Amino acid sequence: MRQNEYENGARFEVDLRGGEAESSGIAIQGGVVQSSRIQEGLPYPLGATWDGLGVNFALFSAHATRVELCLFDESGEHEVERISLPEYTDEVWHGYLPDARPGQLYGYRVHGPYDPQAGHRFNPNKLLIDPYAKQLVGELVWDDALYGYTIGHEEGDLSFDERDSAPFMPRCRVIDPAFTWGRSTEILVPWSDTLIYETHVRGYTMRHPAVPEELRGTFSGLAVPEVIDYLKSLGISSLELMPIHAFADDRHLQENGLHNYWGYNTLAFFVPHPRYMATENISEFKQMVARYHAADIEVLLDVVYNHTAEGNEMGPTLSLRGIDNASYYRLMPDERRHYINDTGTGNTLNLSHPRVLQMVTDSLRYWAQEMRVDGFRFDLATILGREADGFDEGGGFLDACRQDPLLSQCKLIAEPWDCGPGGYQVGKFPPGWAEWNDRFRDDMRAFWRGDEGRLAAFANRLTASADLFDHRGRKAFSSINFITAHDGFTLRDLVSYNDKHNEANGEENRDGHDDNVSWNHGVEGETDDAEIRELRMRQMRNLLATLILSQGTPMLLAGDEFARTQGGNNNAYCQDSEIGWVDWNLSDEGRELLAFTRQLIRLRRHYPILQRGRFMNGKRNESLDIKDVTWLTPAAEEMTVDNWHDADAKAIGVILNGHAQPTGICRLGNDITVLLALNAGDEDCDFVLPAVPGGRAWVRRIDTFDPAAADVSCEIGSEYRVASRSLSLFELQESDDAAA
């Protein structure tokens, strides 16, 4: 016989037969205390799992002494039951509720030592988010009760706060994952055909005229047919979404009327961000993916597994900190009260711990398998390869991805740097990974700005940065080429501002990068000067052409194709406003640039030589008697060492030979041969159009000085004037004998 009693306000259960007290669920209904029908359950899978009959709850914590499952009513306002999970297996607390169903709202309270000096910060007064939760309901409301210590206490984070945080926390919701994908099929876009378009769910749709008001800023808004049709007509293959995992607004931003717009502040790694949902069902995200797949467009996610929204030791207790701080985070070896901060955000996830590694890889598999996304871009990915002694390309996480039969087939893209020691690792990730190439960004910007001595760097970047990536069998598409990204100036601002203008961020313009390799062309910001406006447009065409026509994998920032501006703000992370949103009210200049961008993408598809996976090295293939790439002076003479080191030289030509060996098999290719003539100088430059075996003429297809000009045929050996700060592309017309 059992009887439930209260002692000092705490709930416990007494075995009146003289047995040892056992944990159980306690429900309060009409003032009567009742036991819940908790069963032992299983330690796997982690999270809350609906099996068609009931729900299994499982939570990892190596150092907890007790875990309470808190159940809430449908409104989420009232905690109706608190259940101690009865079993502890392999450091996993678990129990099974046969009467629980999808829709059930829940959270956890975890008991254990509060000893920050030893790395432990358990506080059962704080309601915690399940790390494996699949959906969150309600908003995080900033309040001092969210902190495990008492704010303002003389002992700081060593103090212990007894206030209940539940009124200010979102609730986890049990989901039914069932979804009918219908005719939706997996799409496999080869790396060679990949052209990435980086955008933001909310910012891309908030001002889109075809998106209904109620759908703006949501996954449903992004799935509107007009949005997909536009992207299809543009020619991109892969839509990369900035973070869509549930994230938190920073407290200081909310207090200043701002928001964490970008979303690099994760709360839950399995949850679609609630504000991005127009419905209450996570199938909304799946429907969006299905519609993009139907249009043969991949969906890639920008993911943040390097840190969480809990910050440093002075941050709130929202999830991992209260579940098992010493396991989930990297702590200072000799001062475990403090966090290693290789991310610059206050904390760093400890992927050296097997359960943390499991959480991250489980999250990736969930999004790849259950949600059917096609790949991931990893924020501050050097963190993910860090072990105790620093970055290790054979680290646990990187090895786990390489050997996983599902993840190894996804597109894996690293942002190959972090803020810690030895954090810059461009070109050093293992085979199977692609990497953001900031050297491409900076070198191409510097070349078109007219900086001295940039020819050698320019040549390396145009041909997929072999100096960085050509090893261990990696391919040219390992280099993710970009001129702009969410972090920094837009393309239009890059040619319109010398300095950042981030005053709206409320940090007195101290935030954001100072070295942008930008140039305002004589006037800071907007101008009515027709000559400057024309030059800026030309420079945008140059940069876009260089991006799209270079070897490697191009990534285009949303809105750059029609000259979107952020008014000089190069760090719009907190601008959930017209500063950060894409403006679809295109000017005449914007429409002209859009047409030019579409033309560039069509030409990239038309010239397979630009999409090859094999690196070009400029060496003569003795078996085939051919060079894959030839670098030329404007006089059509091959570049010499002196030419490469001429600091004043700002014009160069390059032949990409379509007959060069395309794969590891020694045989001639049959692609079209392409010539690029580039002039980043202040004066026009006459280029001699070079002779190529089998060629009879060159056809000029693009001239960034005159983008509307029709194709024109030019004789071999003739001179072609490339205007100052412009680029021309020529296609080789072969003789009948050569074509045969």
C-alpha cells in the first residue's frame, strides 16, 4: 500500500509496507494527489518518442541525481504533473508513459550538485528544454528567474537561485512524425552542377509581393510558387538557409528593441524555429522541402553546433547547462567554473564527449533523414574538429561524418575558422568536405579594386584555389567561392562604401568588420553622379562574372543579383527590419543586373570546362600535347615569372582548354574552349586574341563594359579593346577538322 505525502512542500512517495521509497509521478486533480502510470521505458532513442501507444522519455545526464519530467496542460500555462524518471541506464534517465500522446507539452527539472567550481550547475528550480525536443511552444521571456544563480548577489554565479523559471520558458511538445511525402523524390545534385544561393527564411519573404501577408517570414512563405519559380528561373541548384534551428533572442537586444535576426544562438538542435512556422505542425517544413525538391532545387541548412544560447557562466540556465554542464560544454581545465570560449559567444560545445557527439550527429541525421534536407553548412566548423590539443582533421566529429552512411552522402560545407588558437583552417578539412573560401572573397575584391600585385592570387582563385585544396584527392568543387555572404557588405554596398555604417545596431558602430576590401568609387553611399553609378554597376558585373565563371562552387548572396543594399550595414545580425529584409521593388539598374546574372549562370551551365572537378595546373600534358590552362599577357604571350611579379600589372588573359584531360583517364576532352580577358586597371587595354590549335575564331559572348552588346565574332590574332575595369568572355569557334 502506498500513500503520497508532502514534507516541506516537496512531493515524495512513502511505501507503507516498509519498503524503500520509490520515485513516481504525482498528479494533482481536484485537490487529490494521484500516482501516474509511469513505466521503466528504454534508454534509446533519446528524447520523447511516440510509438503509437505511448511516449518514451529518455535524457542523458552523467552527473544528475534525479530527473523530473514536468507535464503541462494544453495551454502550457499549468504544470499538471511532475514525474521522476524511474530508470537510469548507461547515464540515461528514462521512463515510459502509456497515457501520453502527441501534443503533450513537457520539460525537465534536473537534480544534482550546484558546484560551479567543479563544473556542476544543477538547479531543479529551472525548467529545462529537452535537447532532443522536436518542437517548442511559447516564447522565451527574459527574466532574472531564468538564471541558476541570483543576479546581483555578492557571490555572483556561485549563488543559488530558488525562483521557478517555468513561467518564462517555452515548452517542449511531443510530436507525431508521420508525413506523406507523396511523389517527392530524393534529388542528387552533383557537386559539379552546384550553385548555392544563401538566404534567410524571414528576410527573403517579408517584403515579397507574391507572399500573402500571413505567410511572410515563414517556411510556407518560402514555399509559395512564385518564390520557387523565381529561383528556378535564376538557375541556382541549391538553396542554403541561414539558421532555422530554434534560437533565442539575446536579452540585451530585446531590451534595446532589436532581435537576433540571423539566428546563430541555438536553443534546440532538432526544432524548426517557431517564428518561422505559419502553422503549429512541423510538417510545414517538410512541405517546403518537398516543393523545392519537386523543382529540382536542393535545400541546405546553415547549422550552429559550436555553441548554444546559454552563454558563459553568467548566462541563463535553459537546457544543457542545467542537464549536465560538465559534460556538454568545454570548461577551463584548471577553473571549471569558467568556459572555454573558442566561439567568441561565451561557451563551446564539447564534441569530445561521446554523448555530445551523438547529439550533434543524431540532429544531423534527423534533418537529413526525417526532414530530407540535402546538406549542411557548419558555422565556425573548426570548433567541430577541436580535440583537447586543438584542431584535428581526424577528430571525432569529422571522422563520424566521413564514416556515416547517410551523412557522408550529404553536402558538408565548413566555415573553416573560429576564434580560438589556430582557428584558421582553410584548406585543411578532410576529404569529403567543401569549405567557404574567404581567400577567394578577399583576393577577388582586391583585384577588382585595382590593388597592386594581385595577379598571382587572382589566378589561383579563378582556378579553384589549387594551392589550398589540391591534395588527398579533393576536387575543385571543394572551394566554395563567394564575393559576399550574410556576414559583411552586400554586393551593392561593397562598391558603394569604404566604411561600415552599423549605427542602427546600437553599438556605436563598433561591431562588424573594419577591413572589407571595399571601395566607394569616390562617394560614400548613394549618389546621383551618373559616372560613379555606371562604374559601380560595372564593378558589380565584374565581381558577379568572376564568381560565376571561376572554377569551384559558386555561392551567391540573395539579392546581390539585383543590387540589394543594407545601407552600408555590414553586420545586420540584429536587423529584423527593412535593413535586413530583401527589397523586391527593383530599380531599372536592378533589373538589368538580374538579367546579366541570369546570363552568367546560363553560360556557366553551357561551358562544362568551368564546372570540372579536376584541378587545372597549367602544365603541358605530354601524352596529349595540351595545356589545360594558359595564362597570357595582353600581347597574347605566356606569362613569365617577371610578369607574375609585376606589381603594376592589372590585366591578364586566361585560356581554359576544353580539350584538356577531363578525368583521371588520359584522353582528350570535348568541351568548348573559353578565353577570359580581364582588365582591373584605370586605362583601356588592347588584348591580342590568341591562336589555339584547331581554332578559327573567337566569339565575344560577354563584355561587362557593355552587357547588352550582341555576340561578335573576332579573328584570331586581332586586337580586342577591353575597357578599364571590365571583363570579356570569348568562346572558341573551331575549324571543321578540329570539330570532327
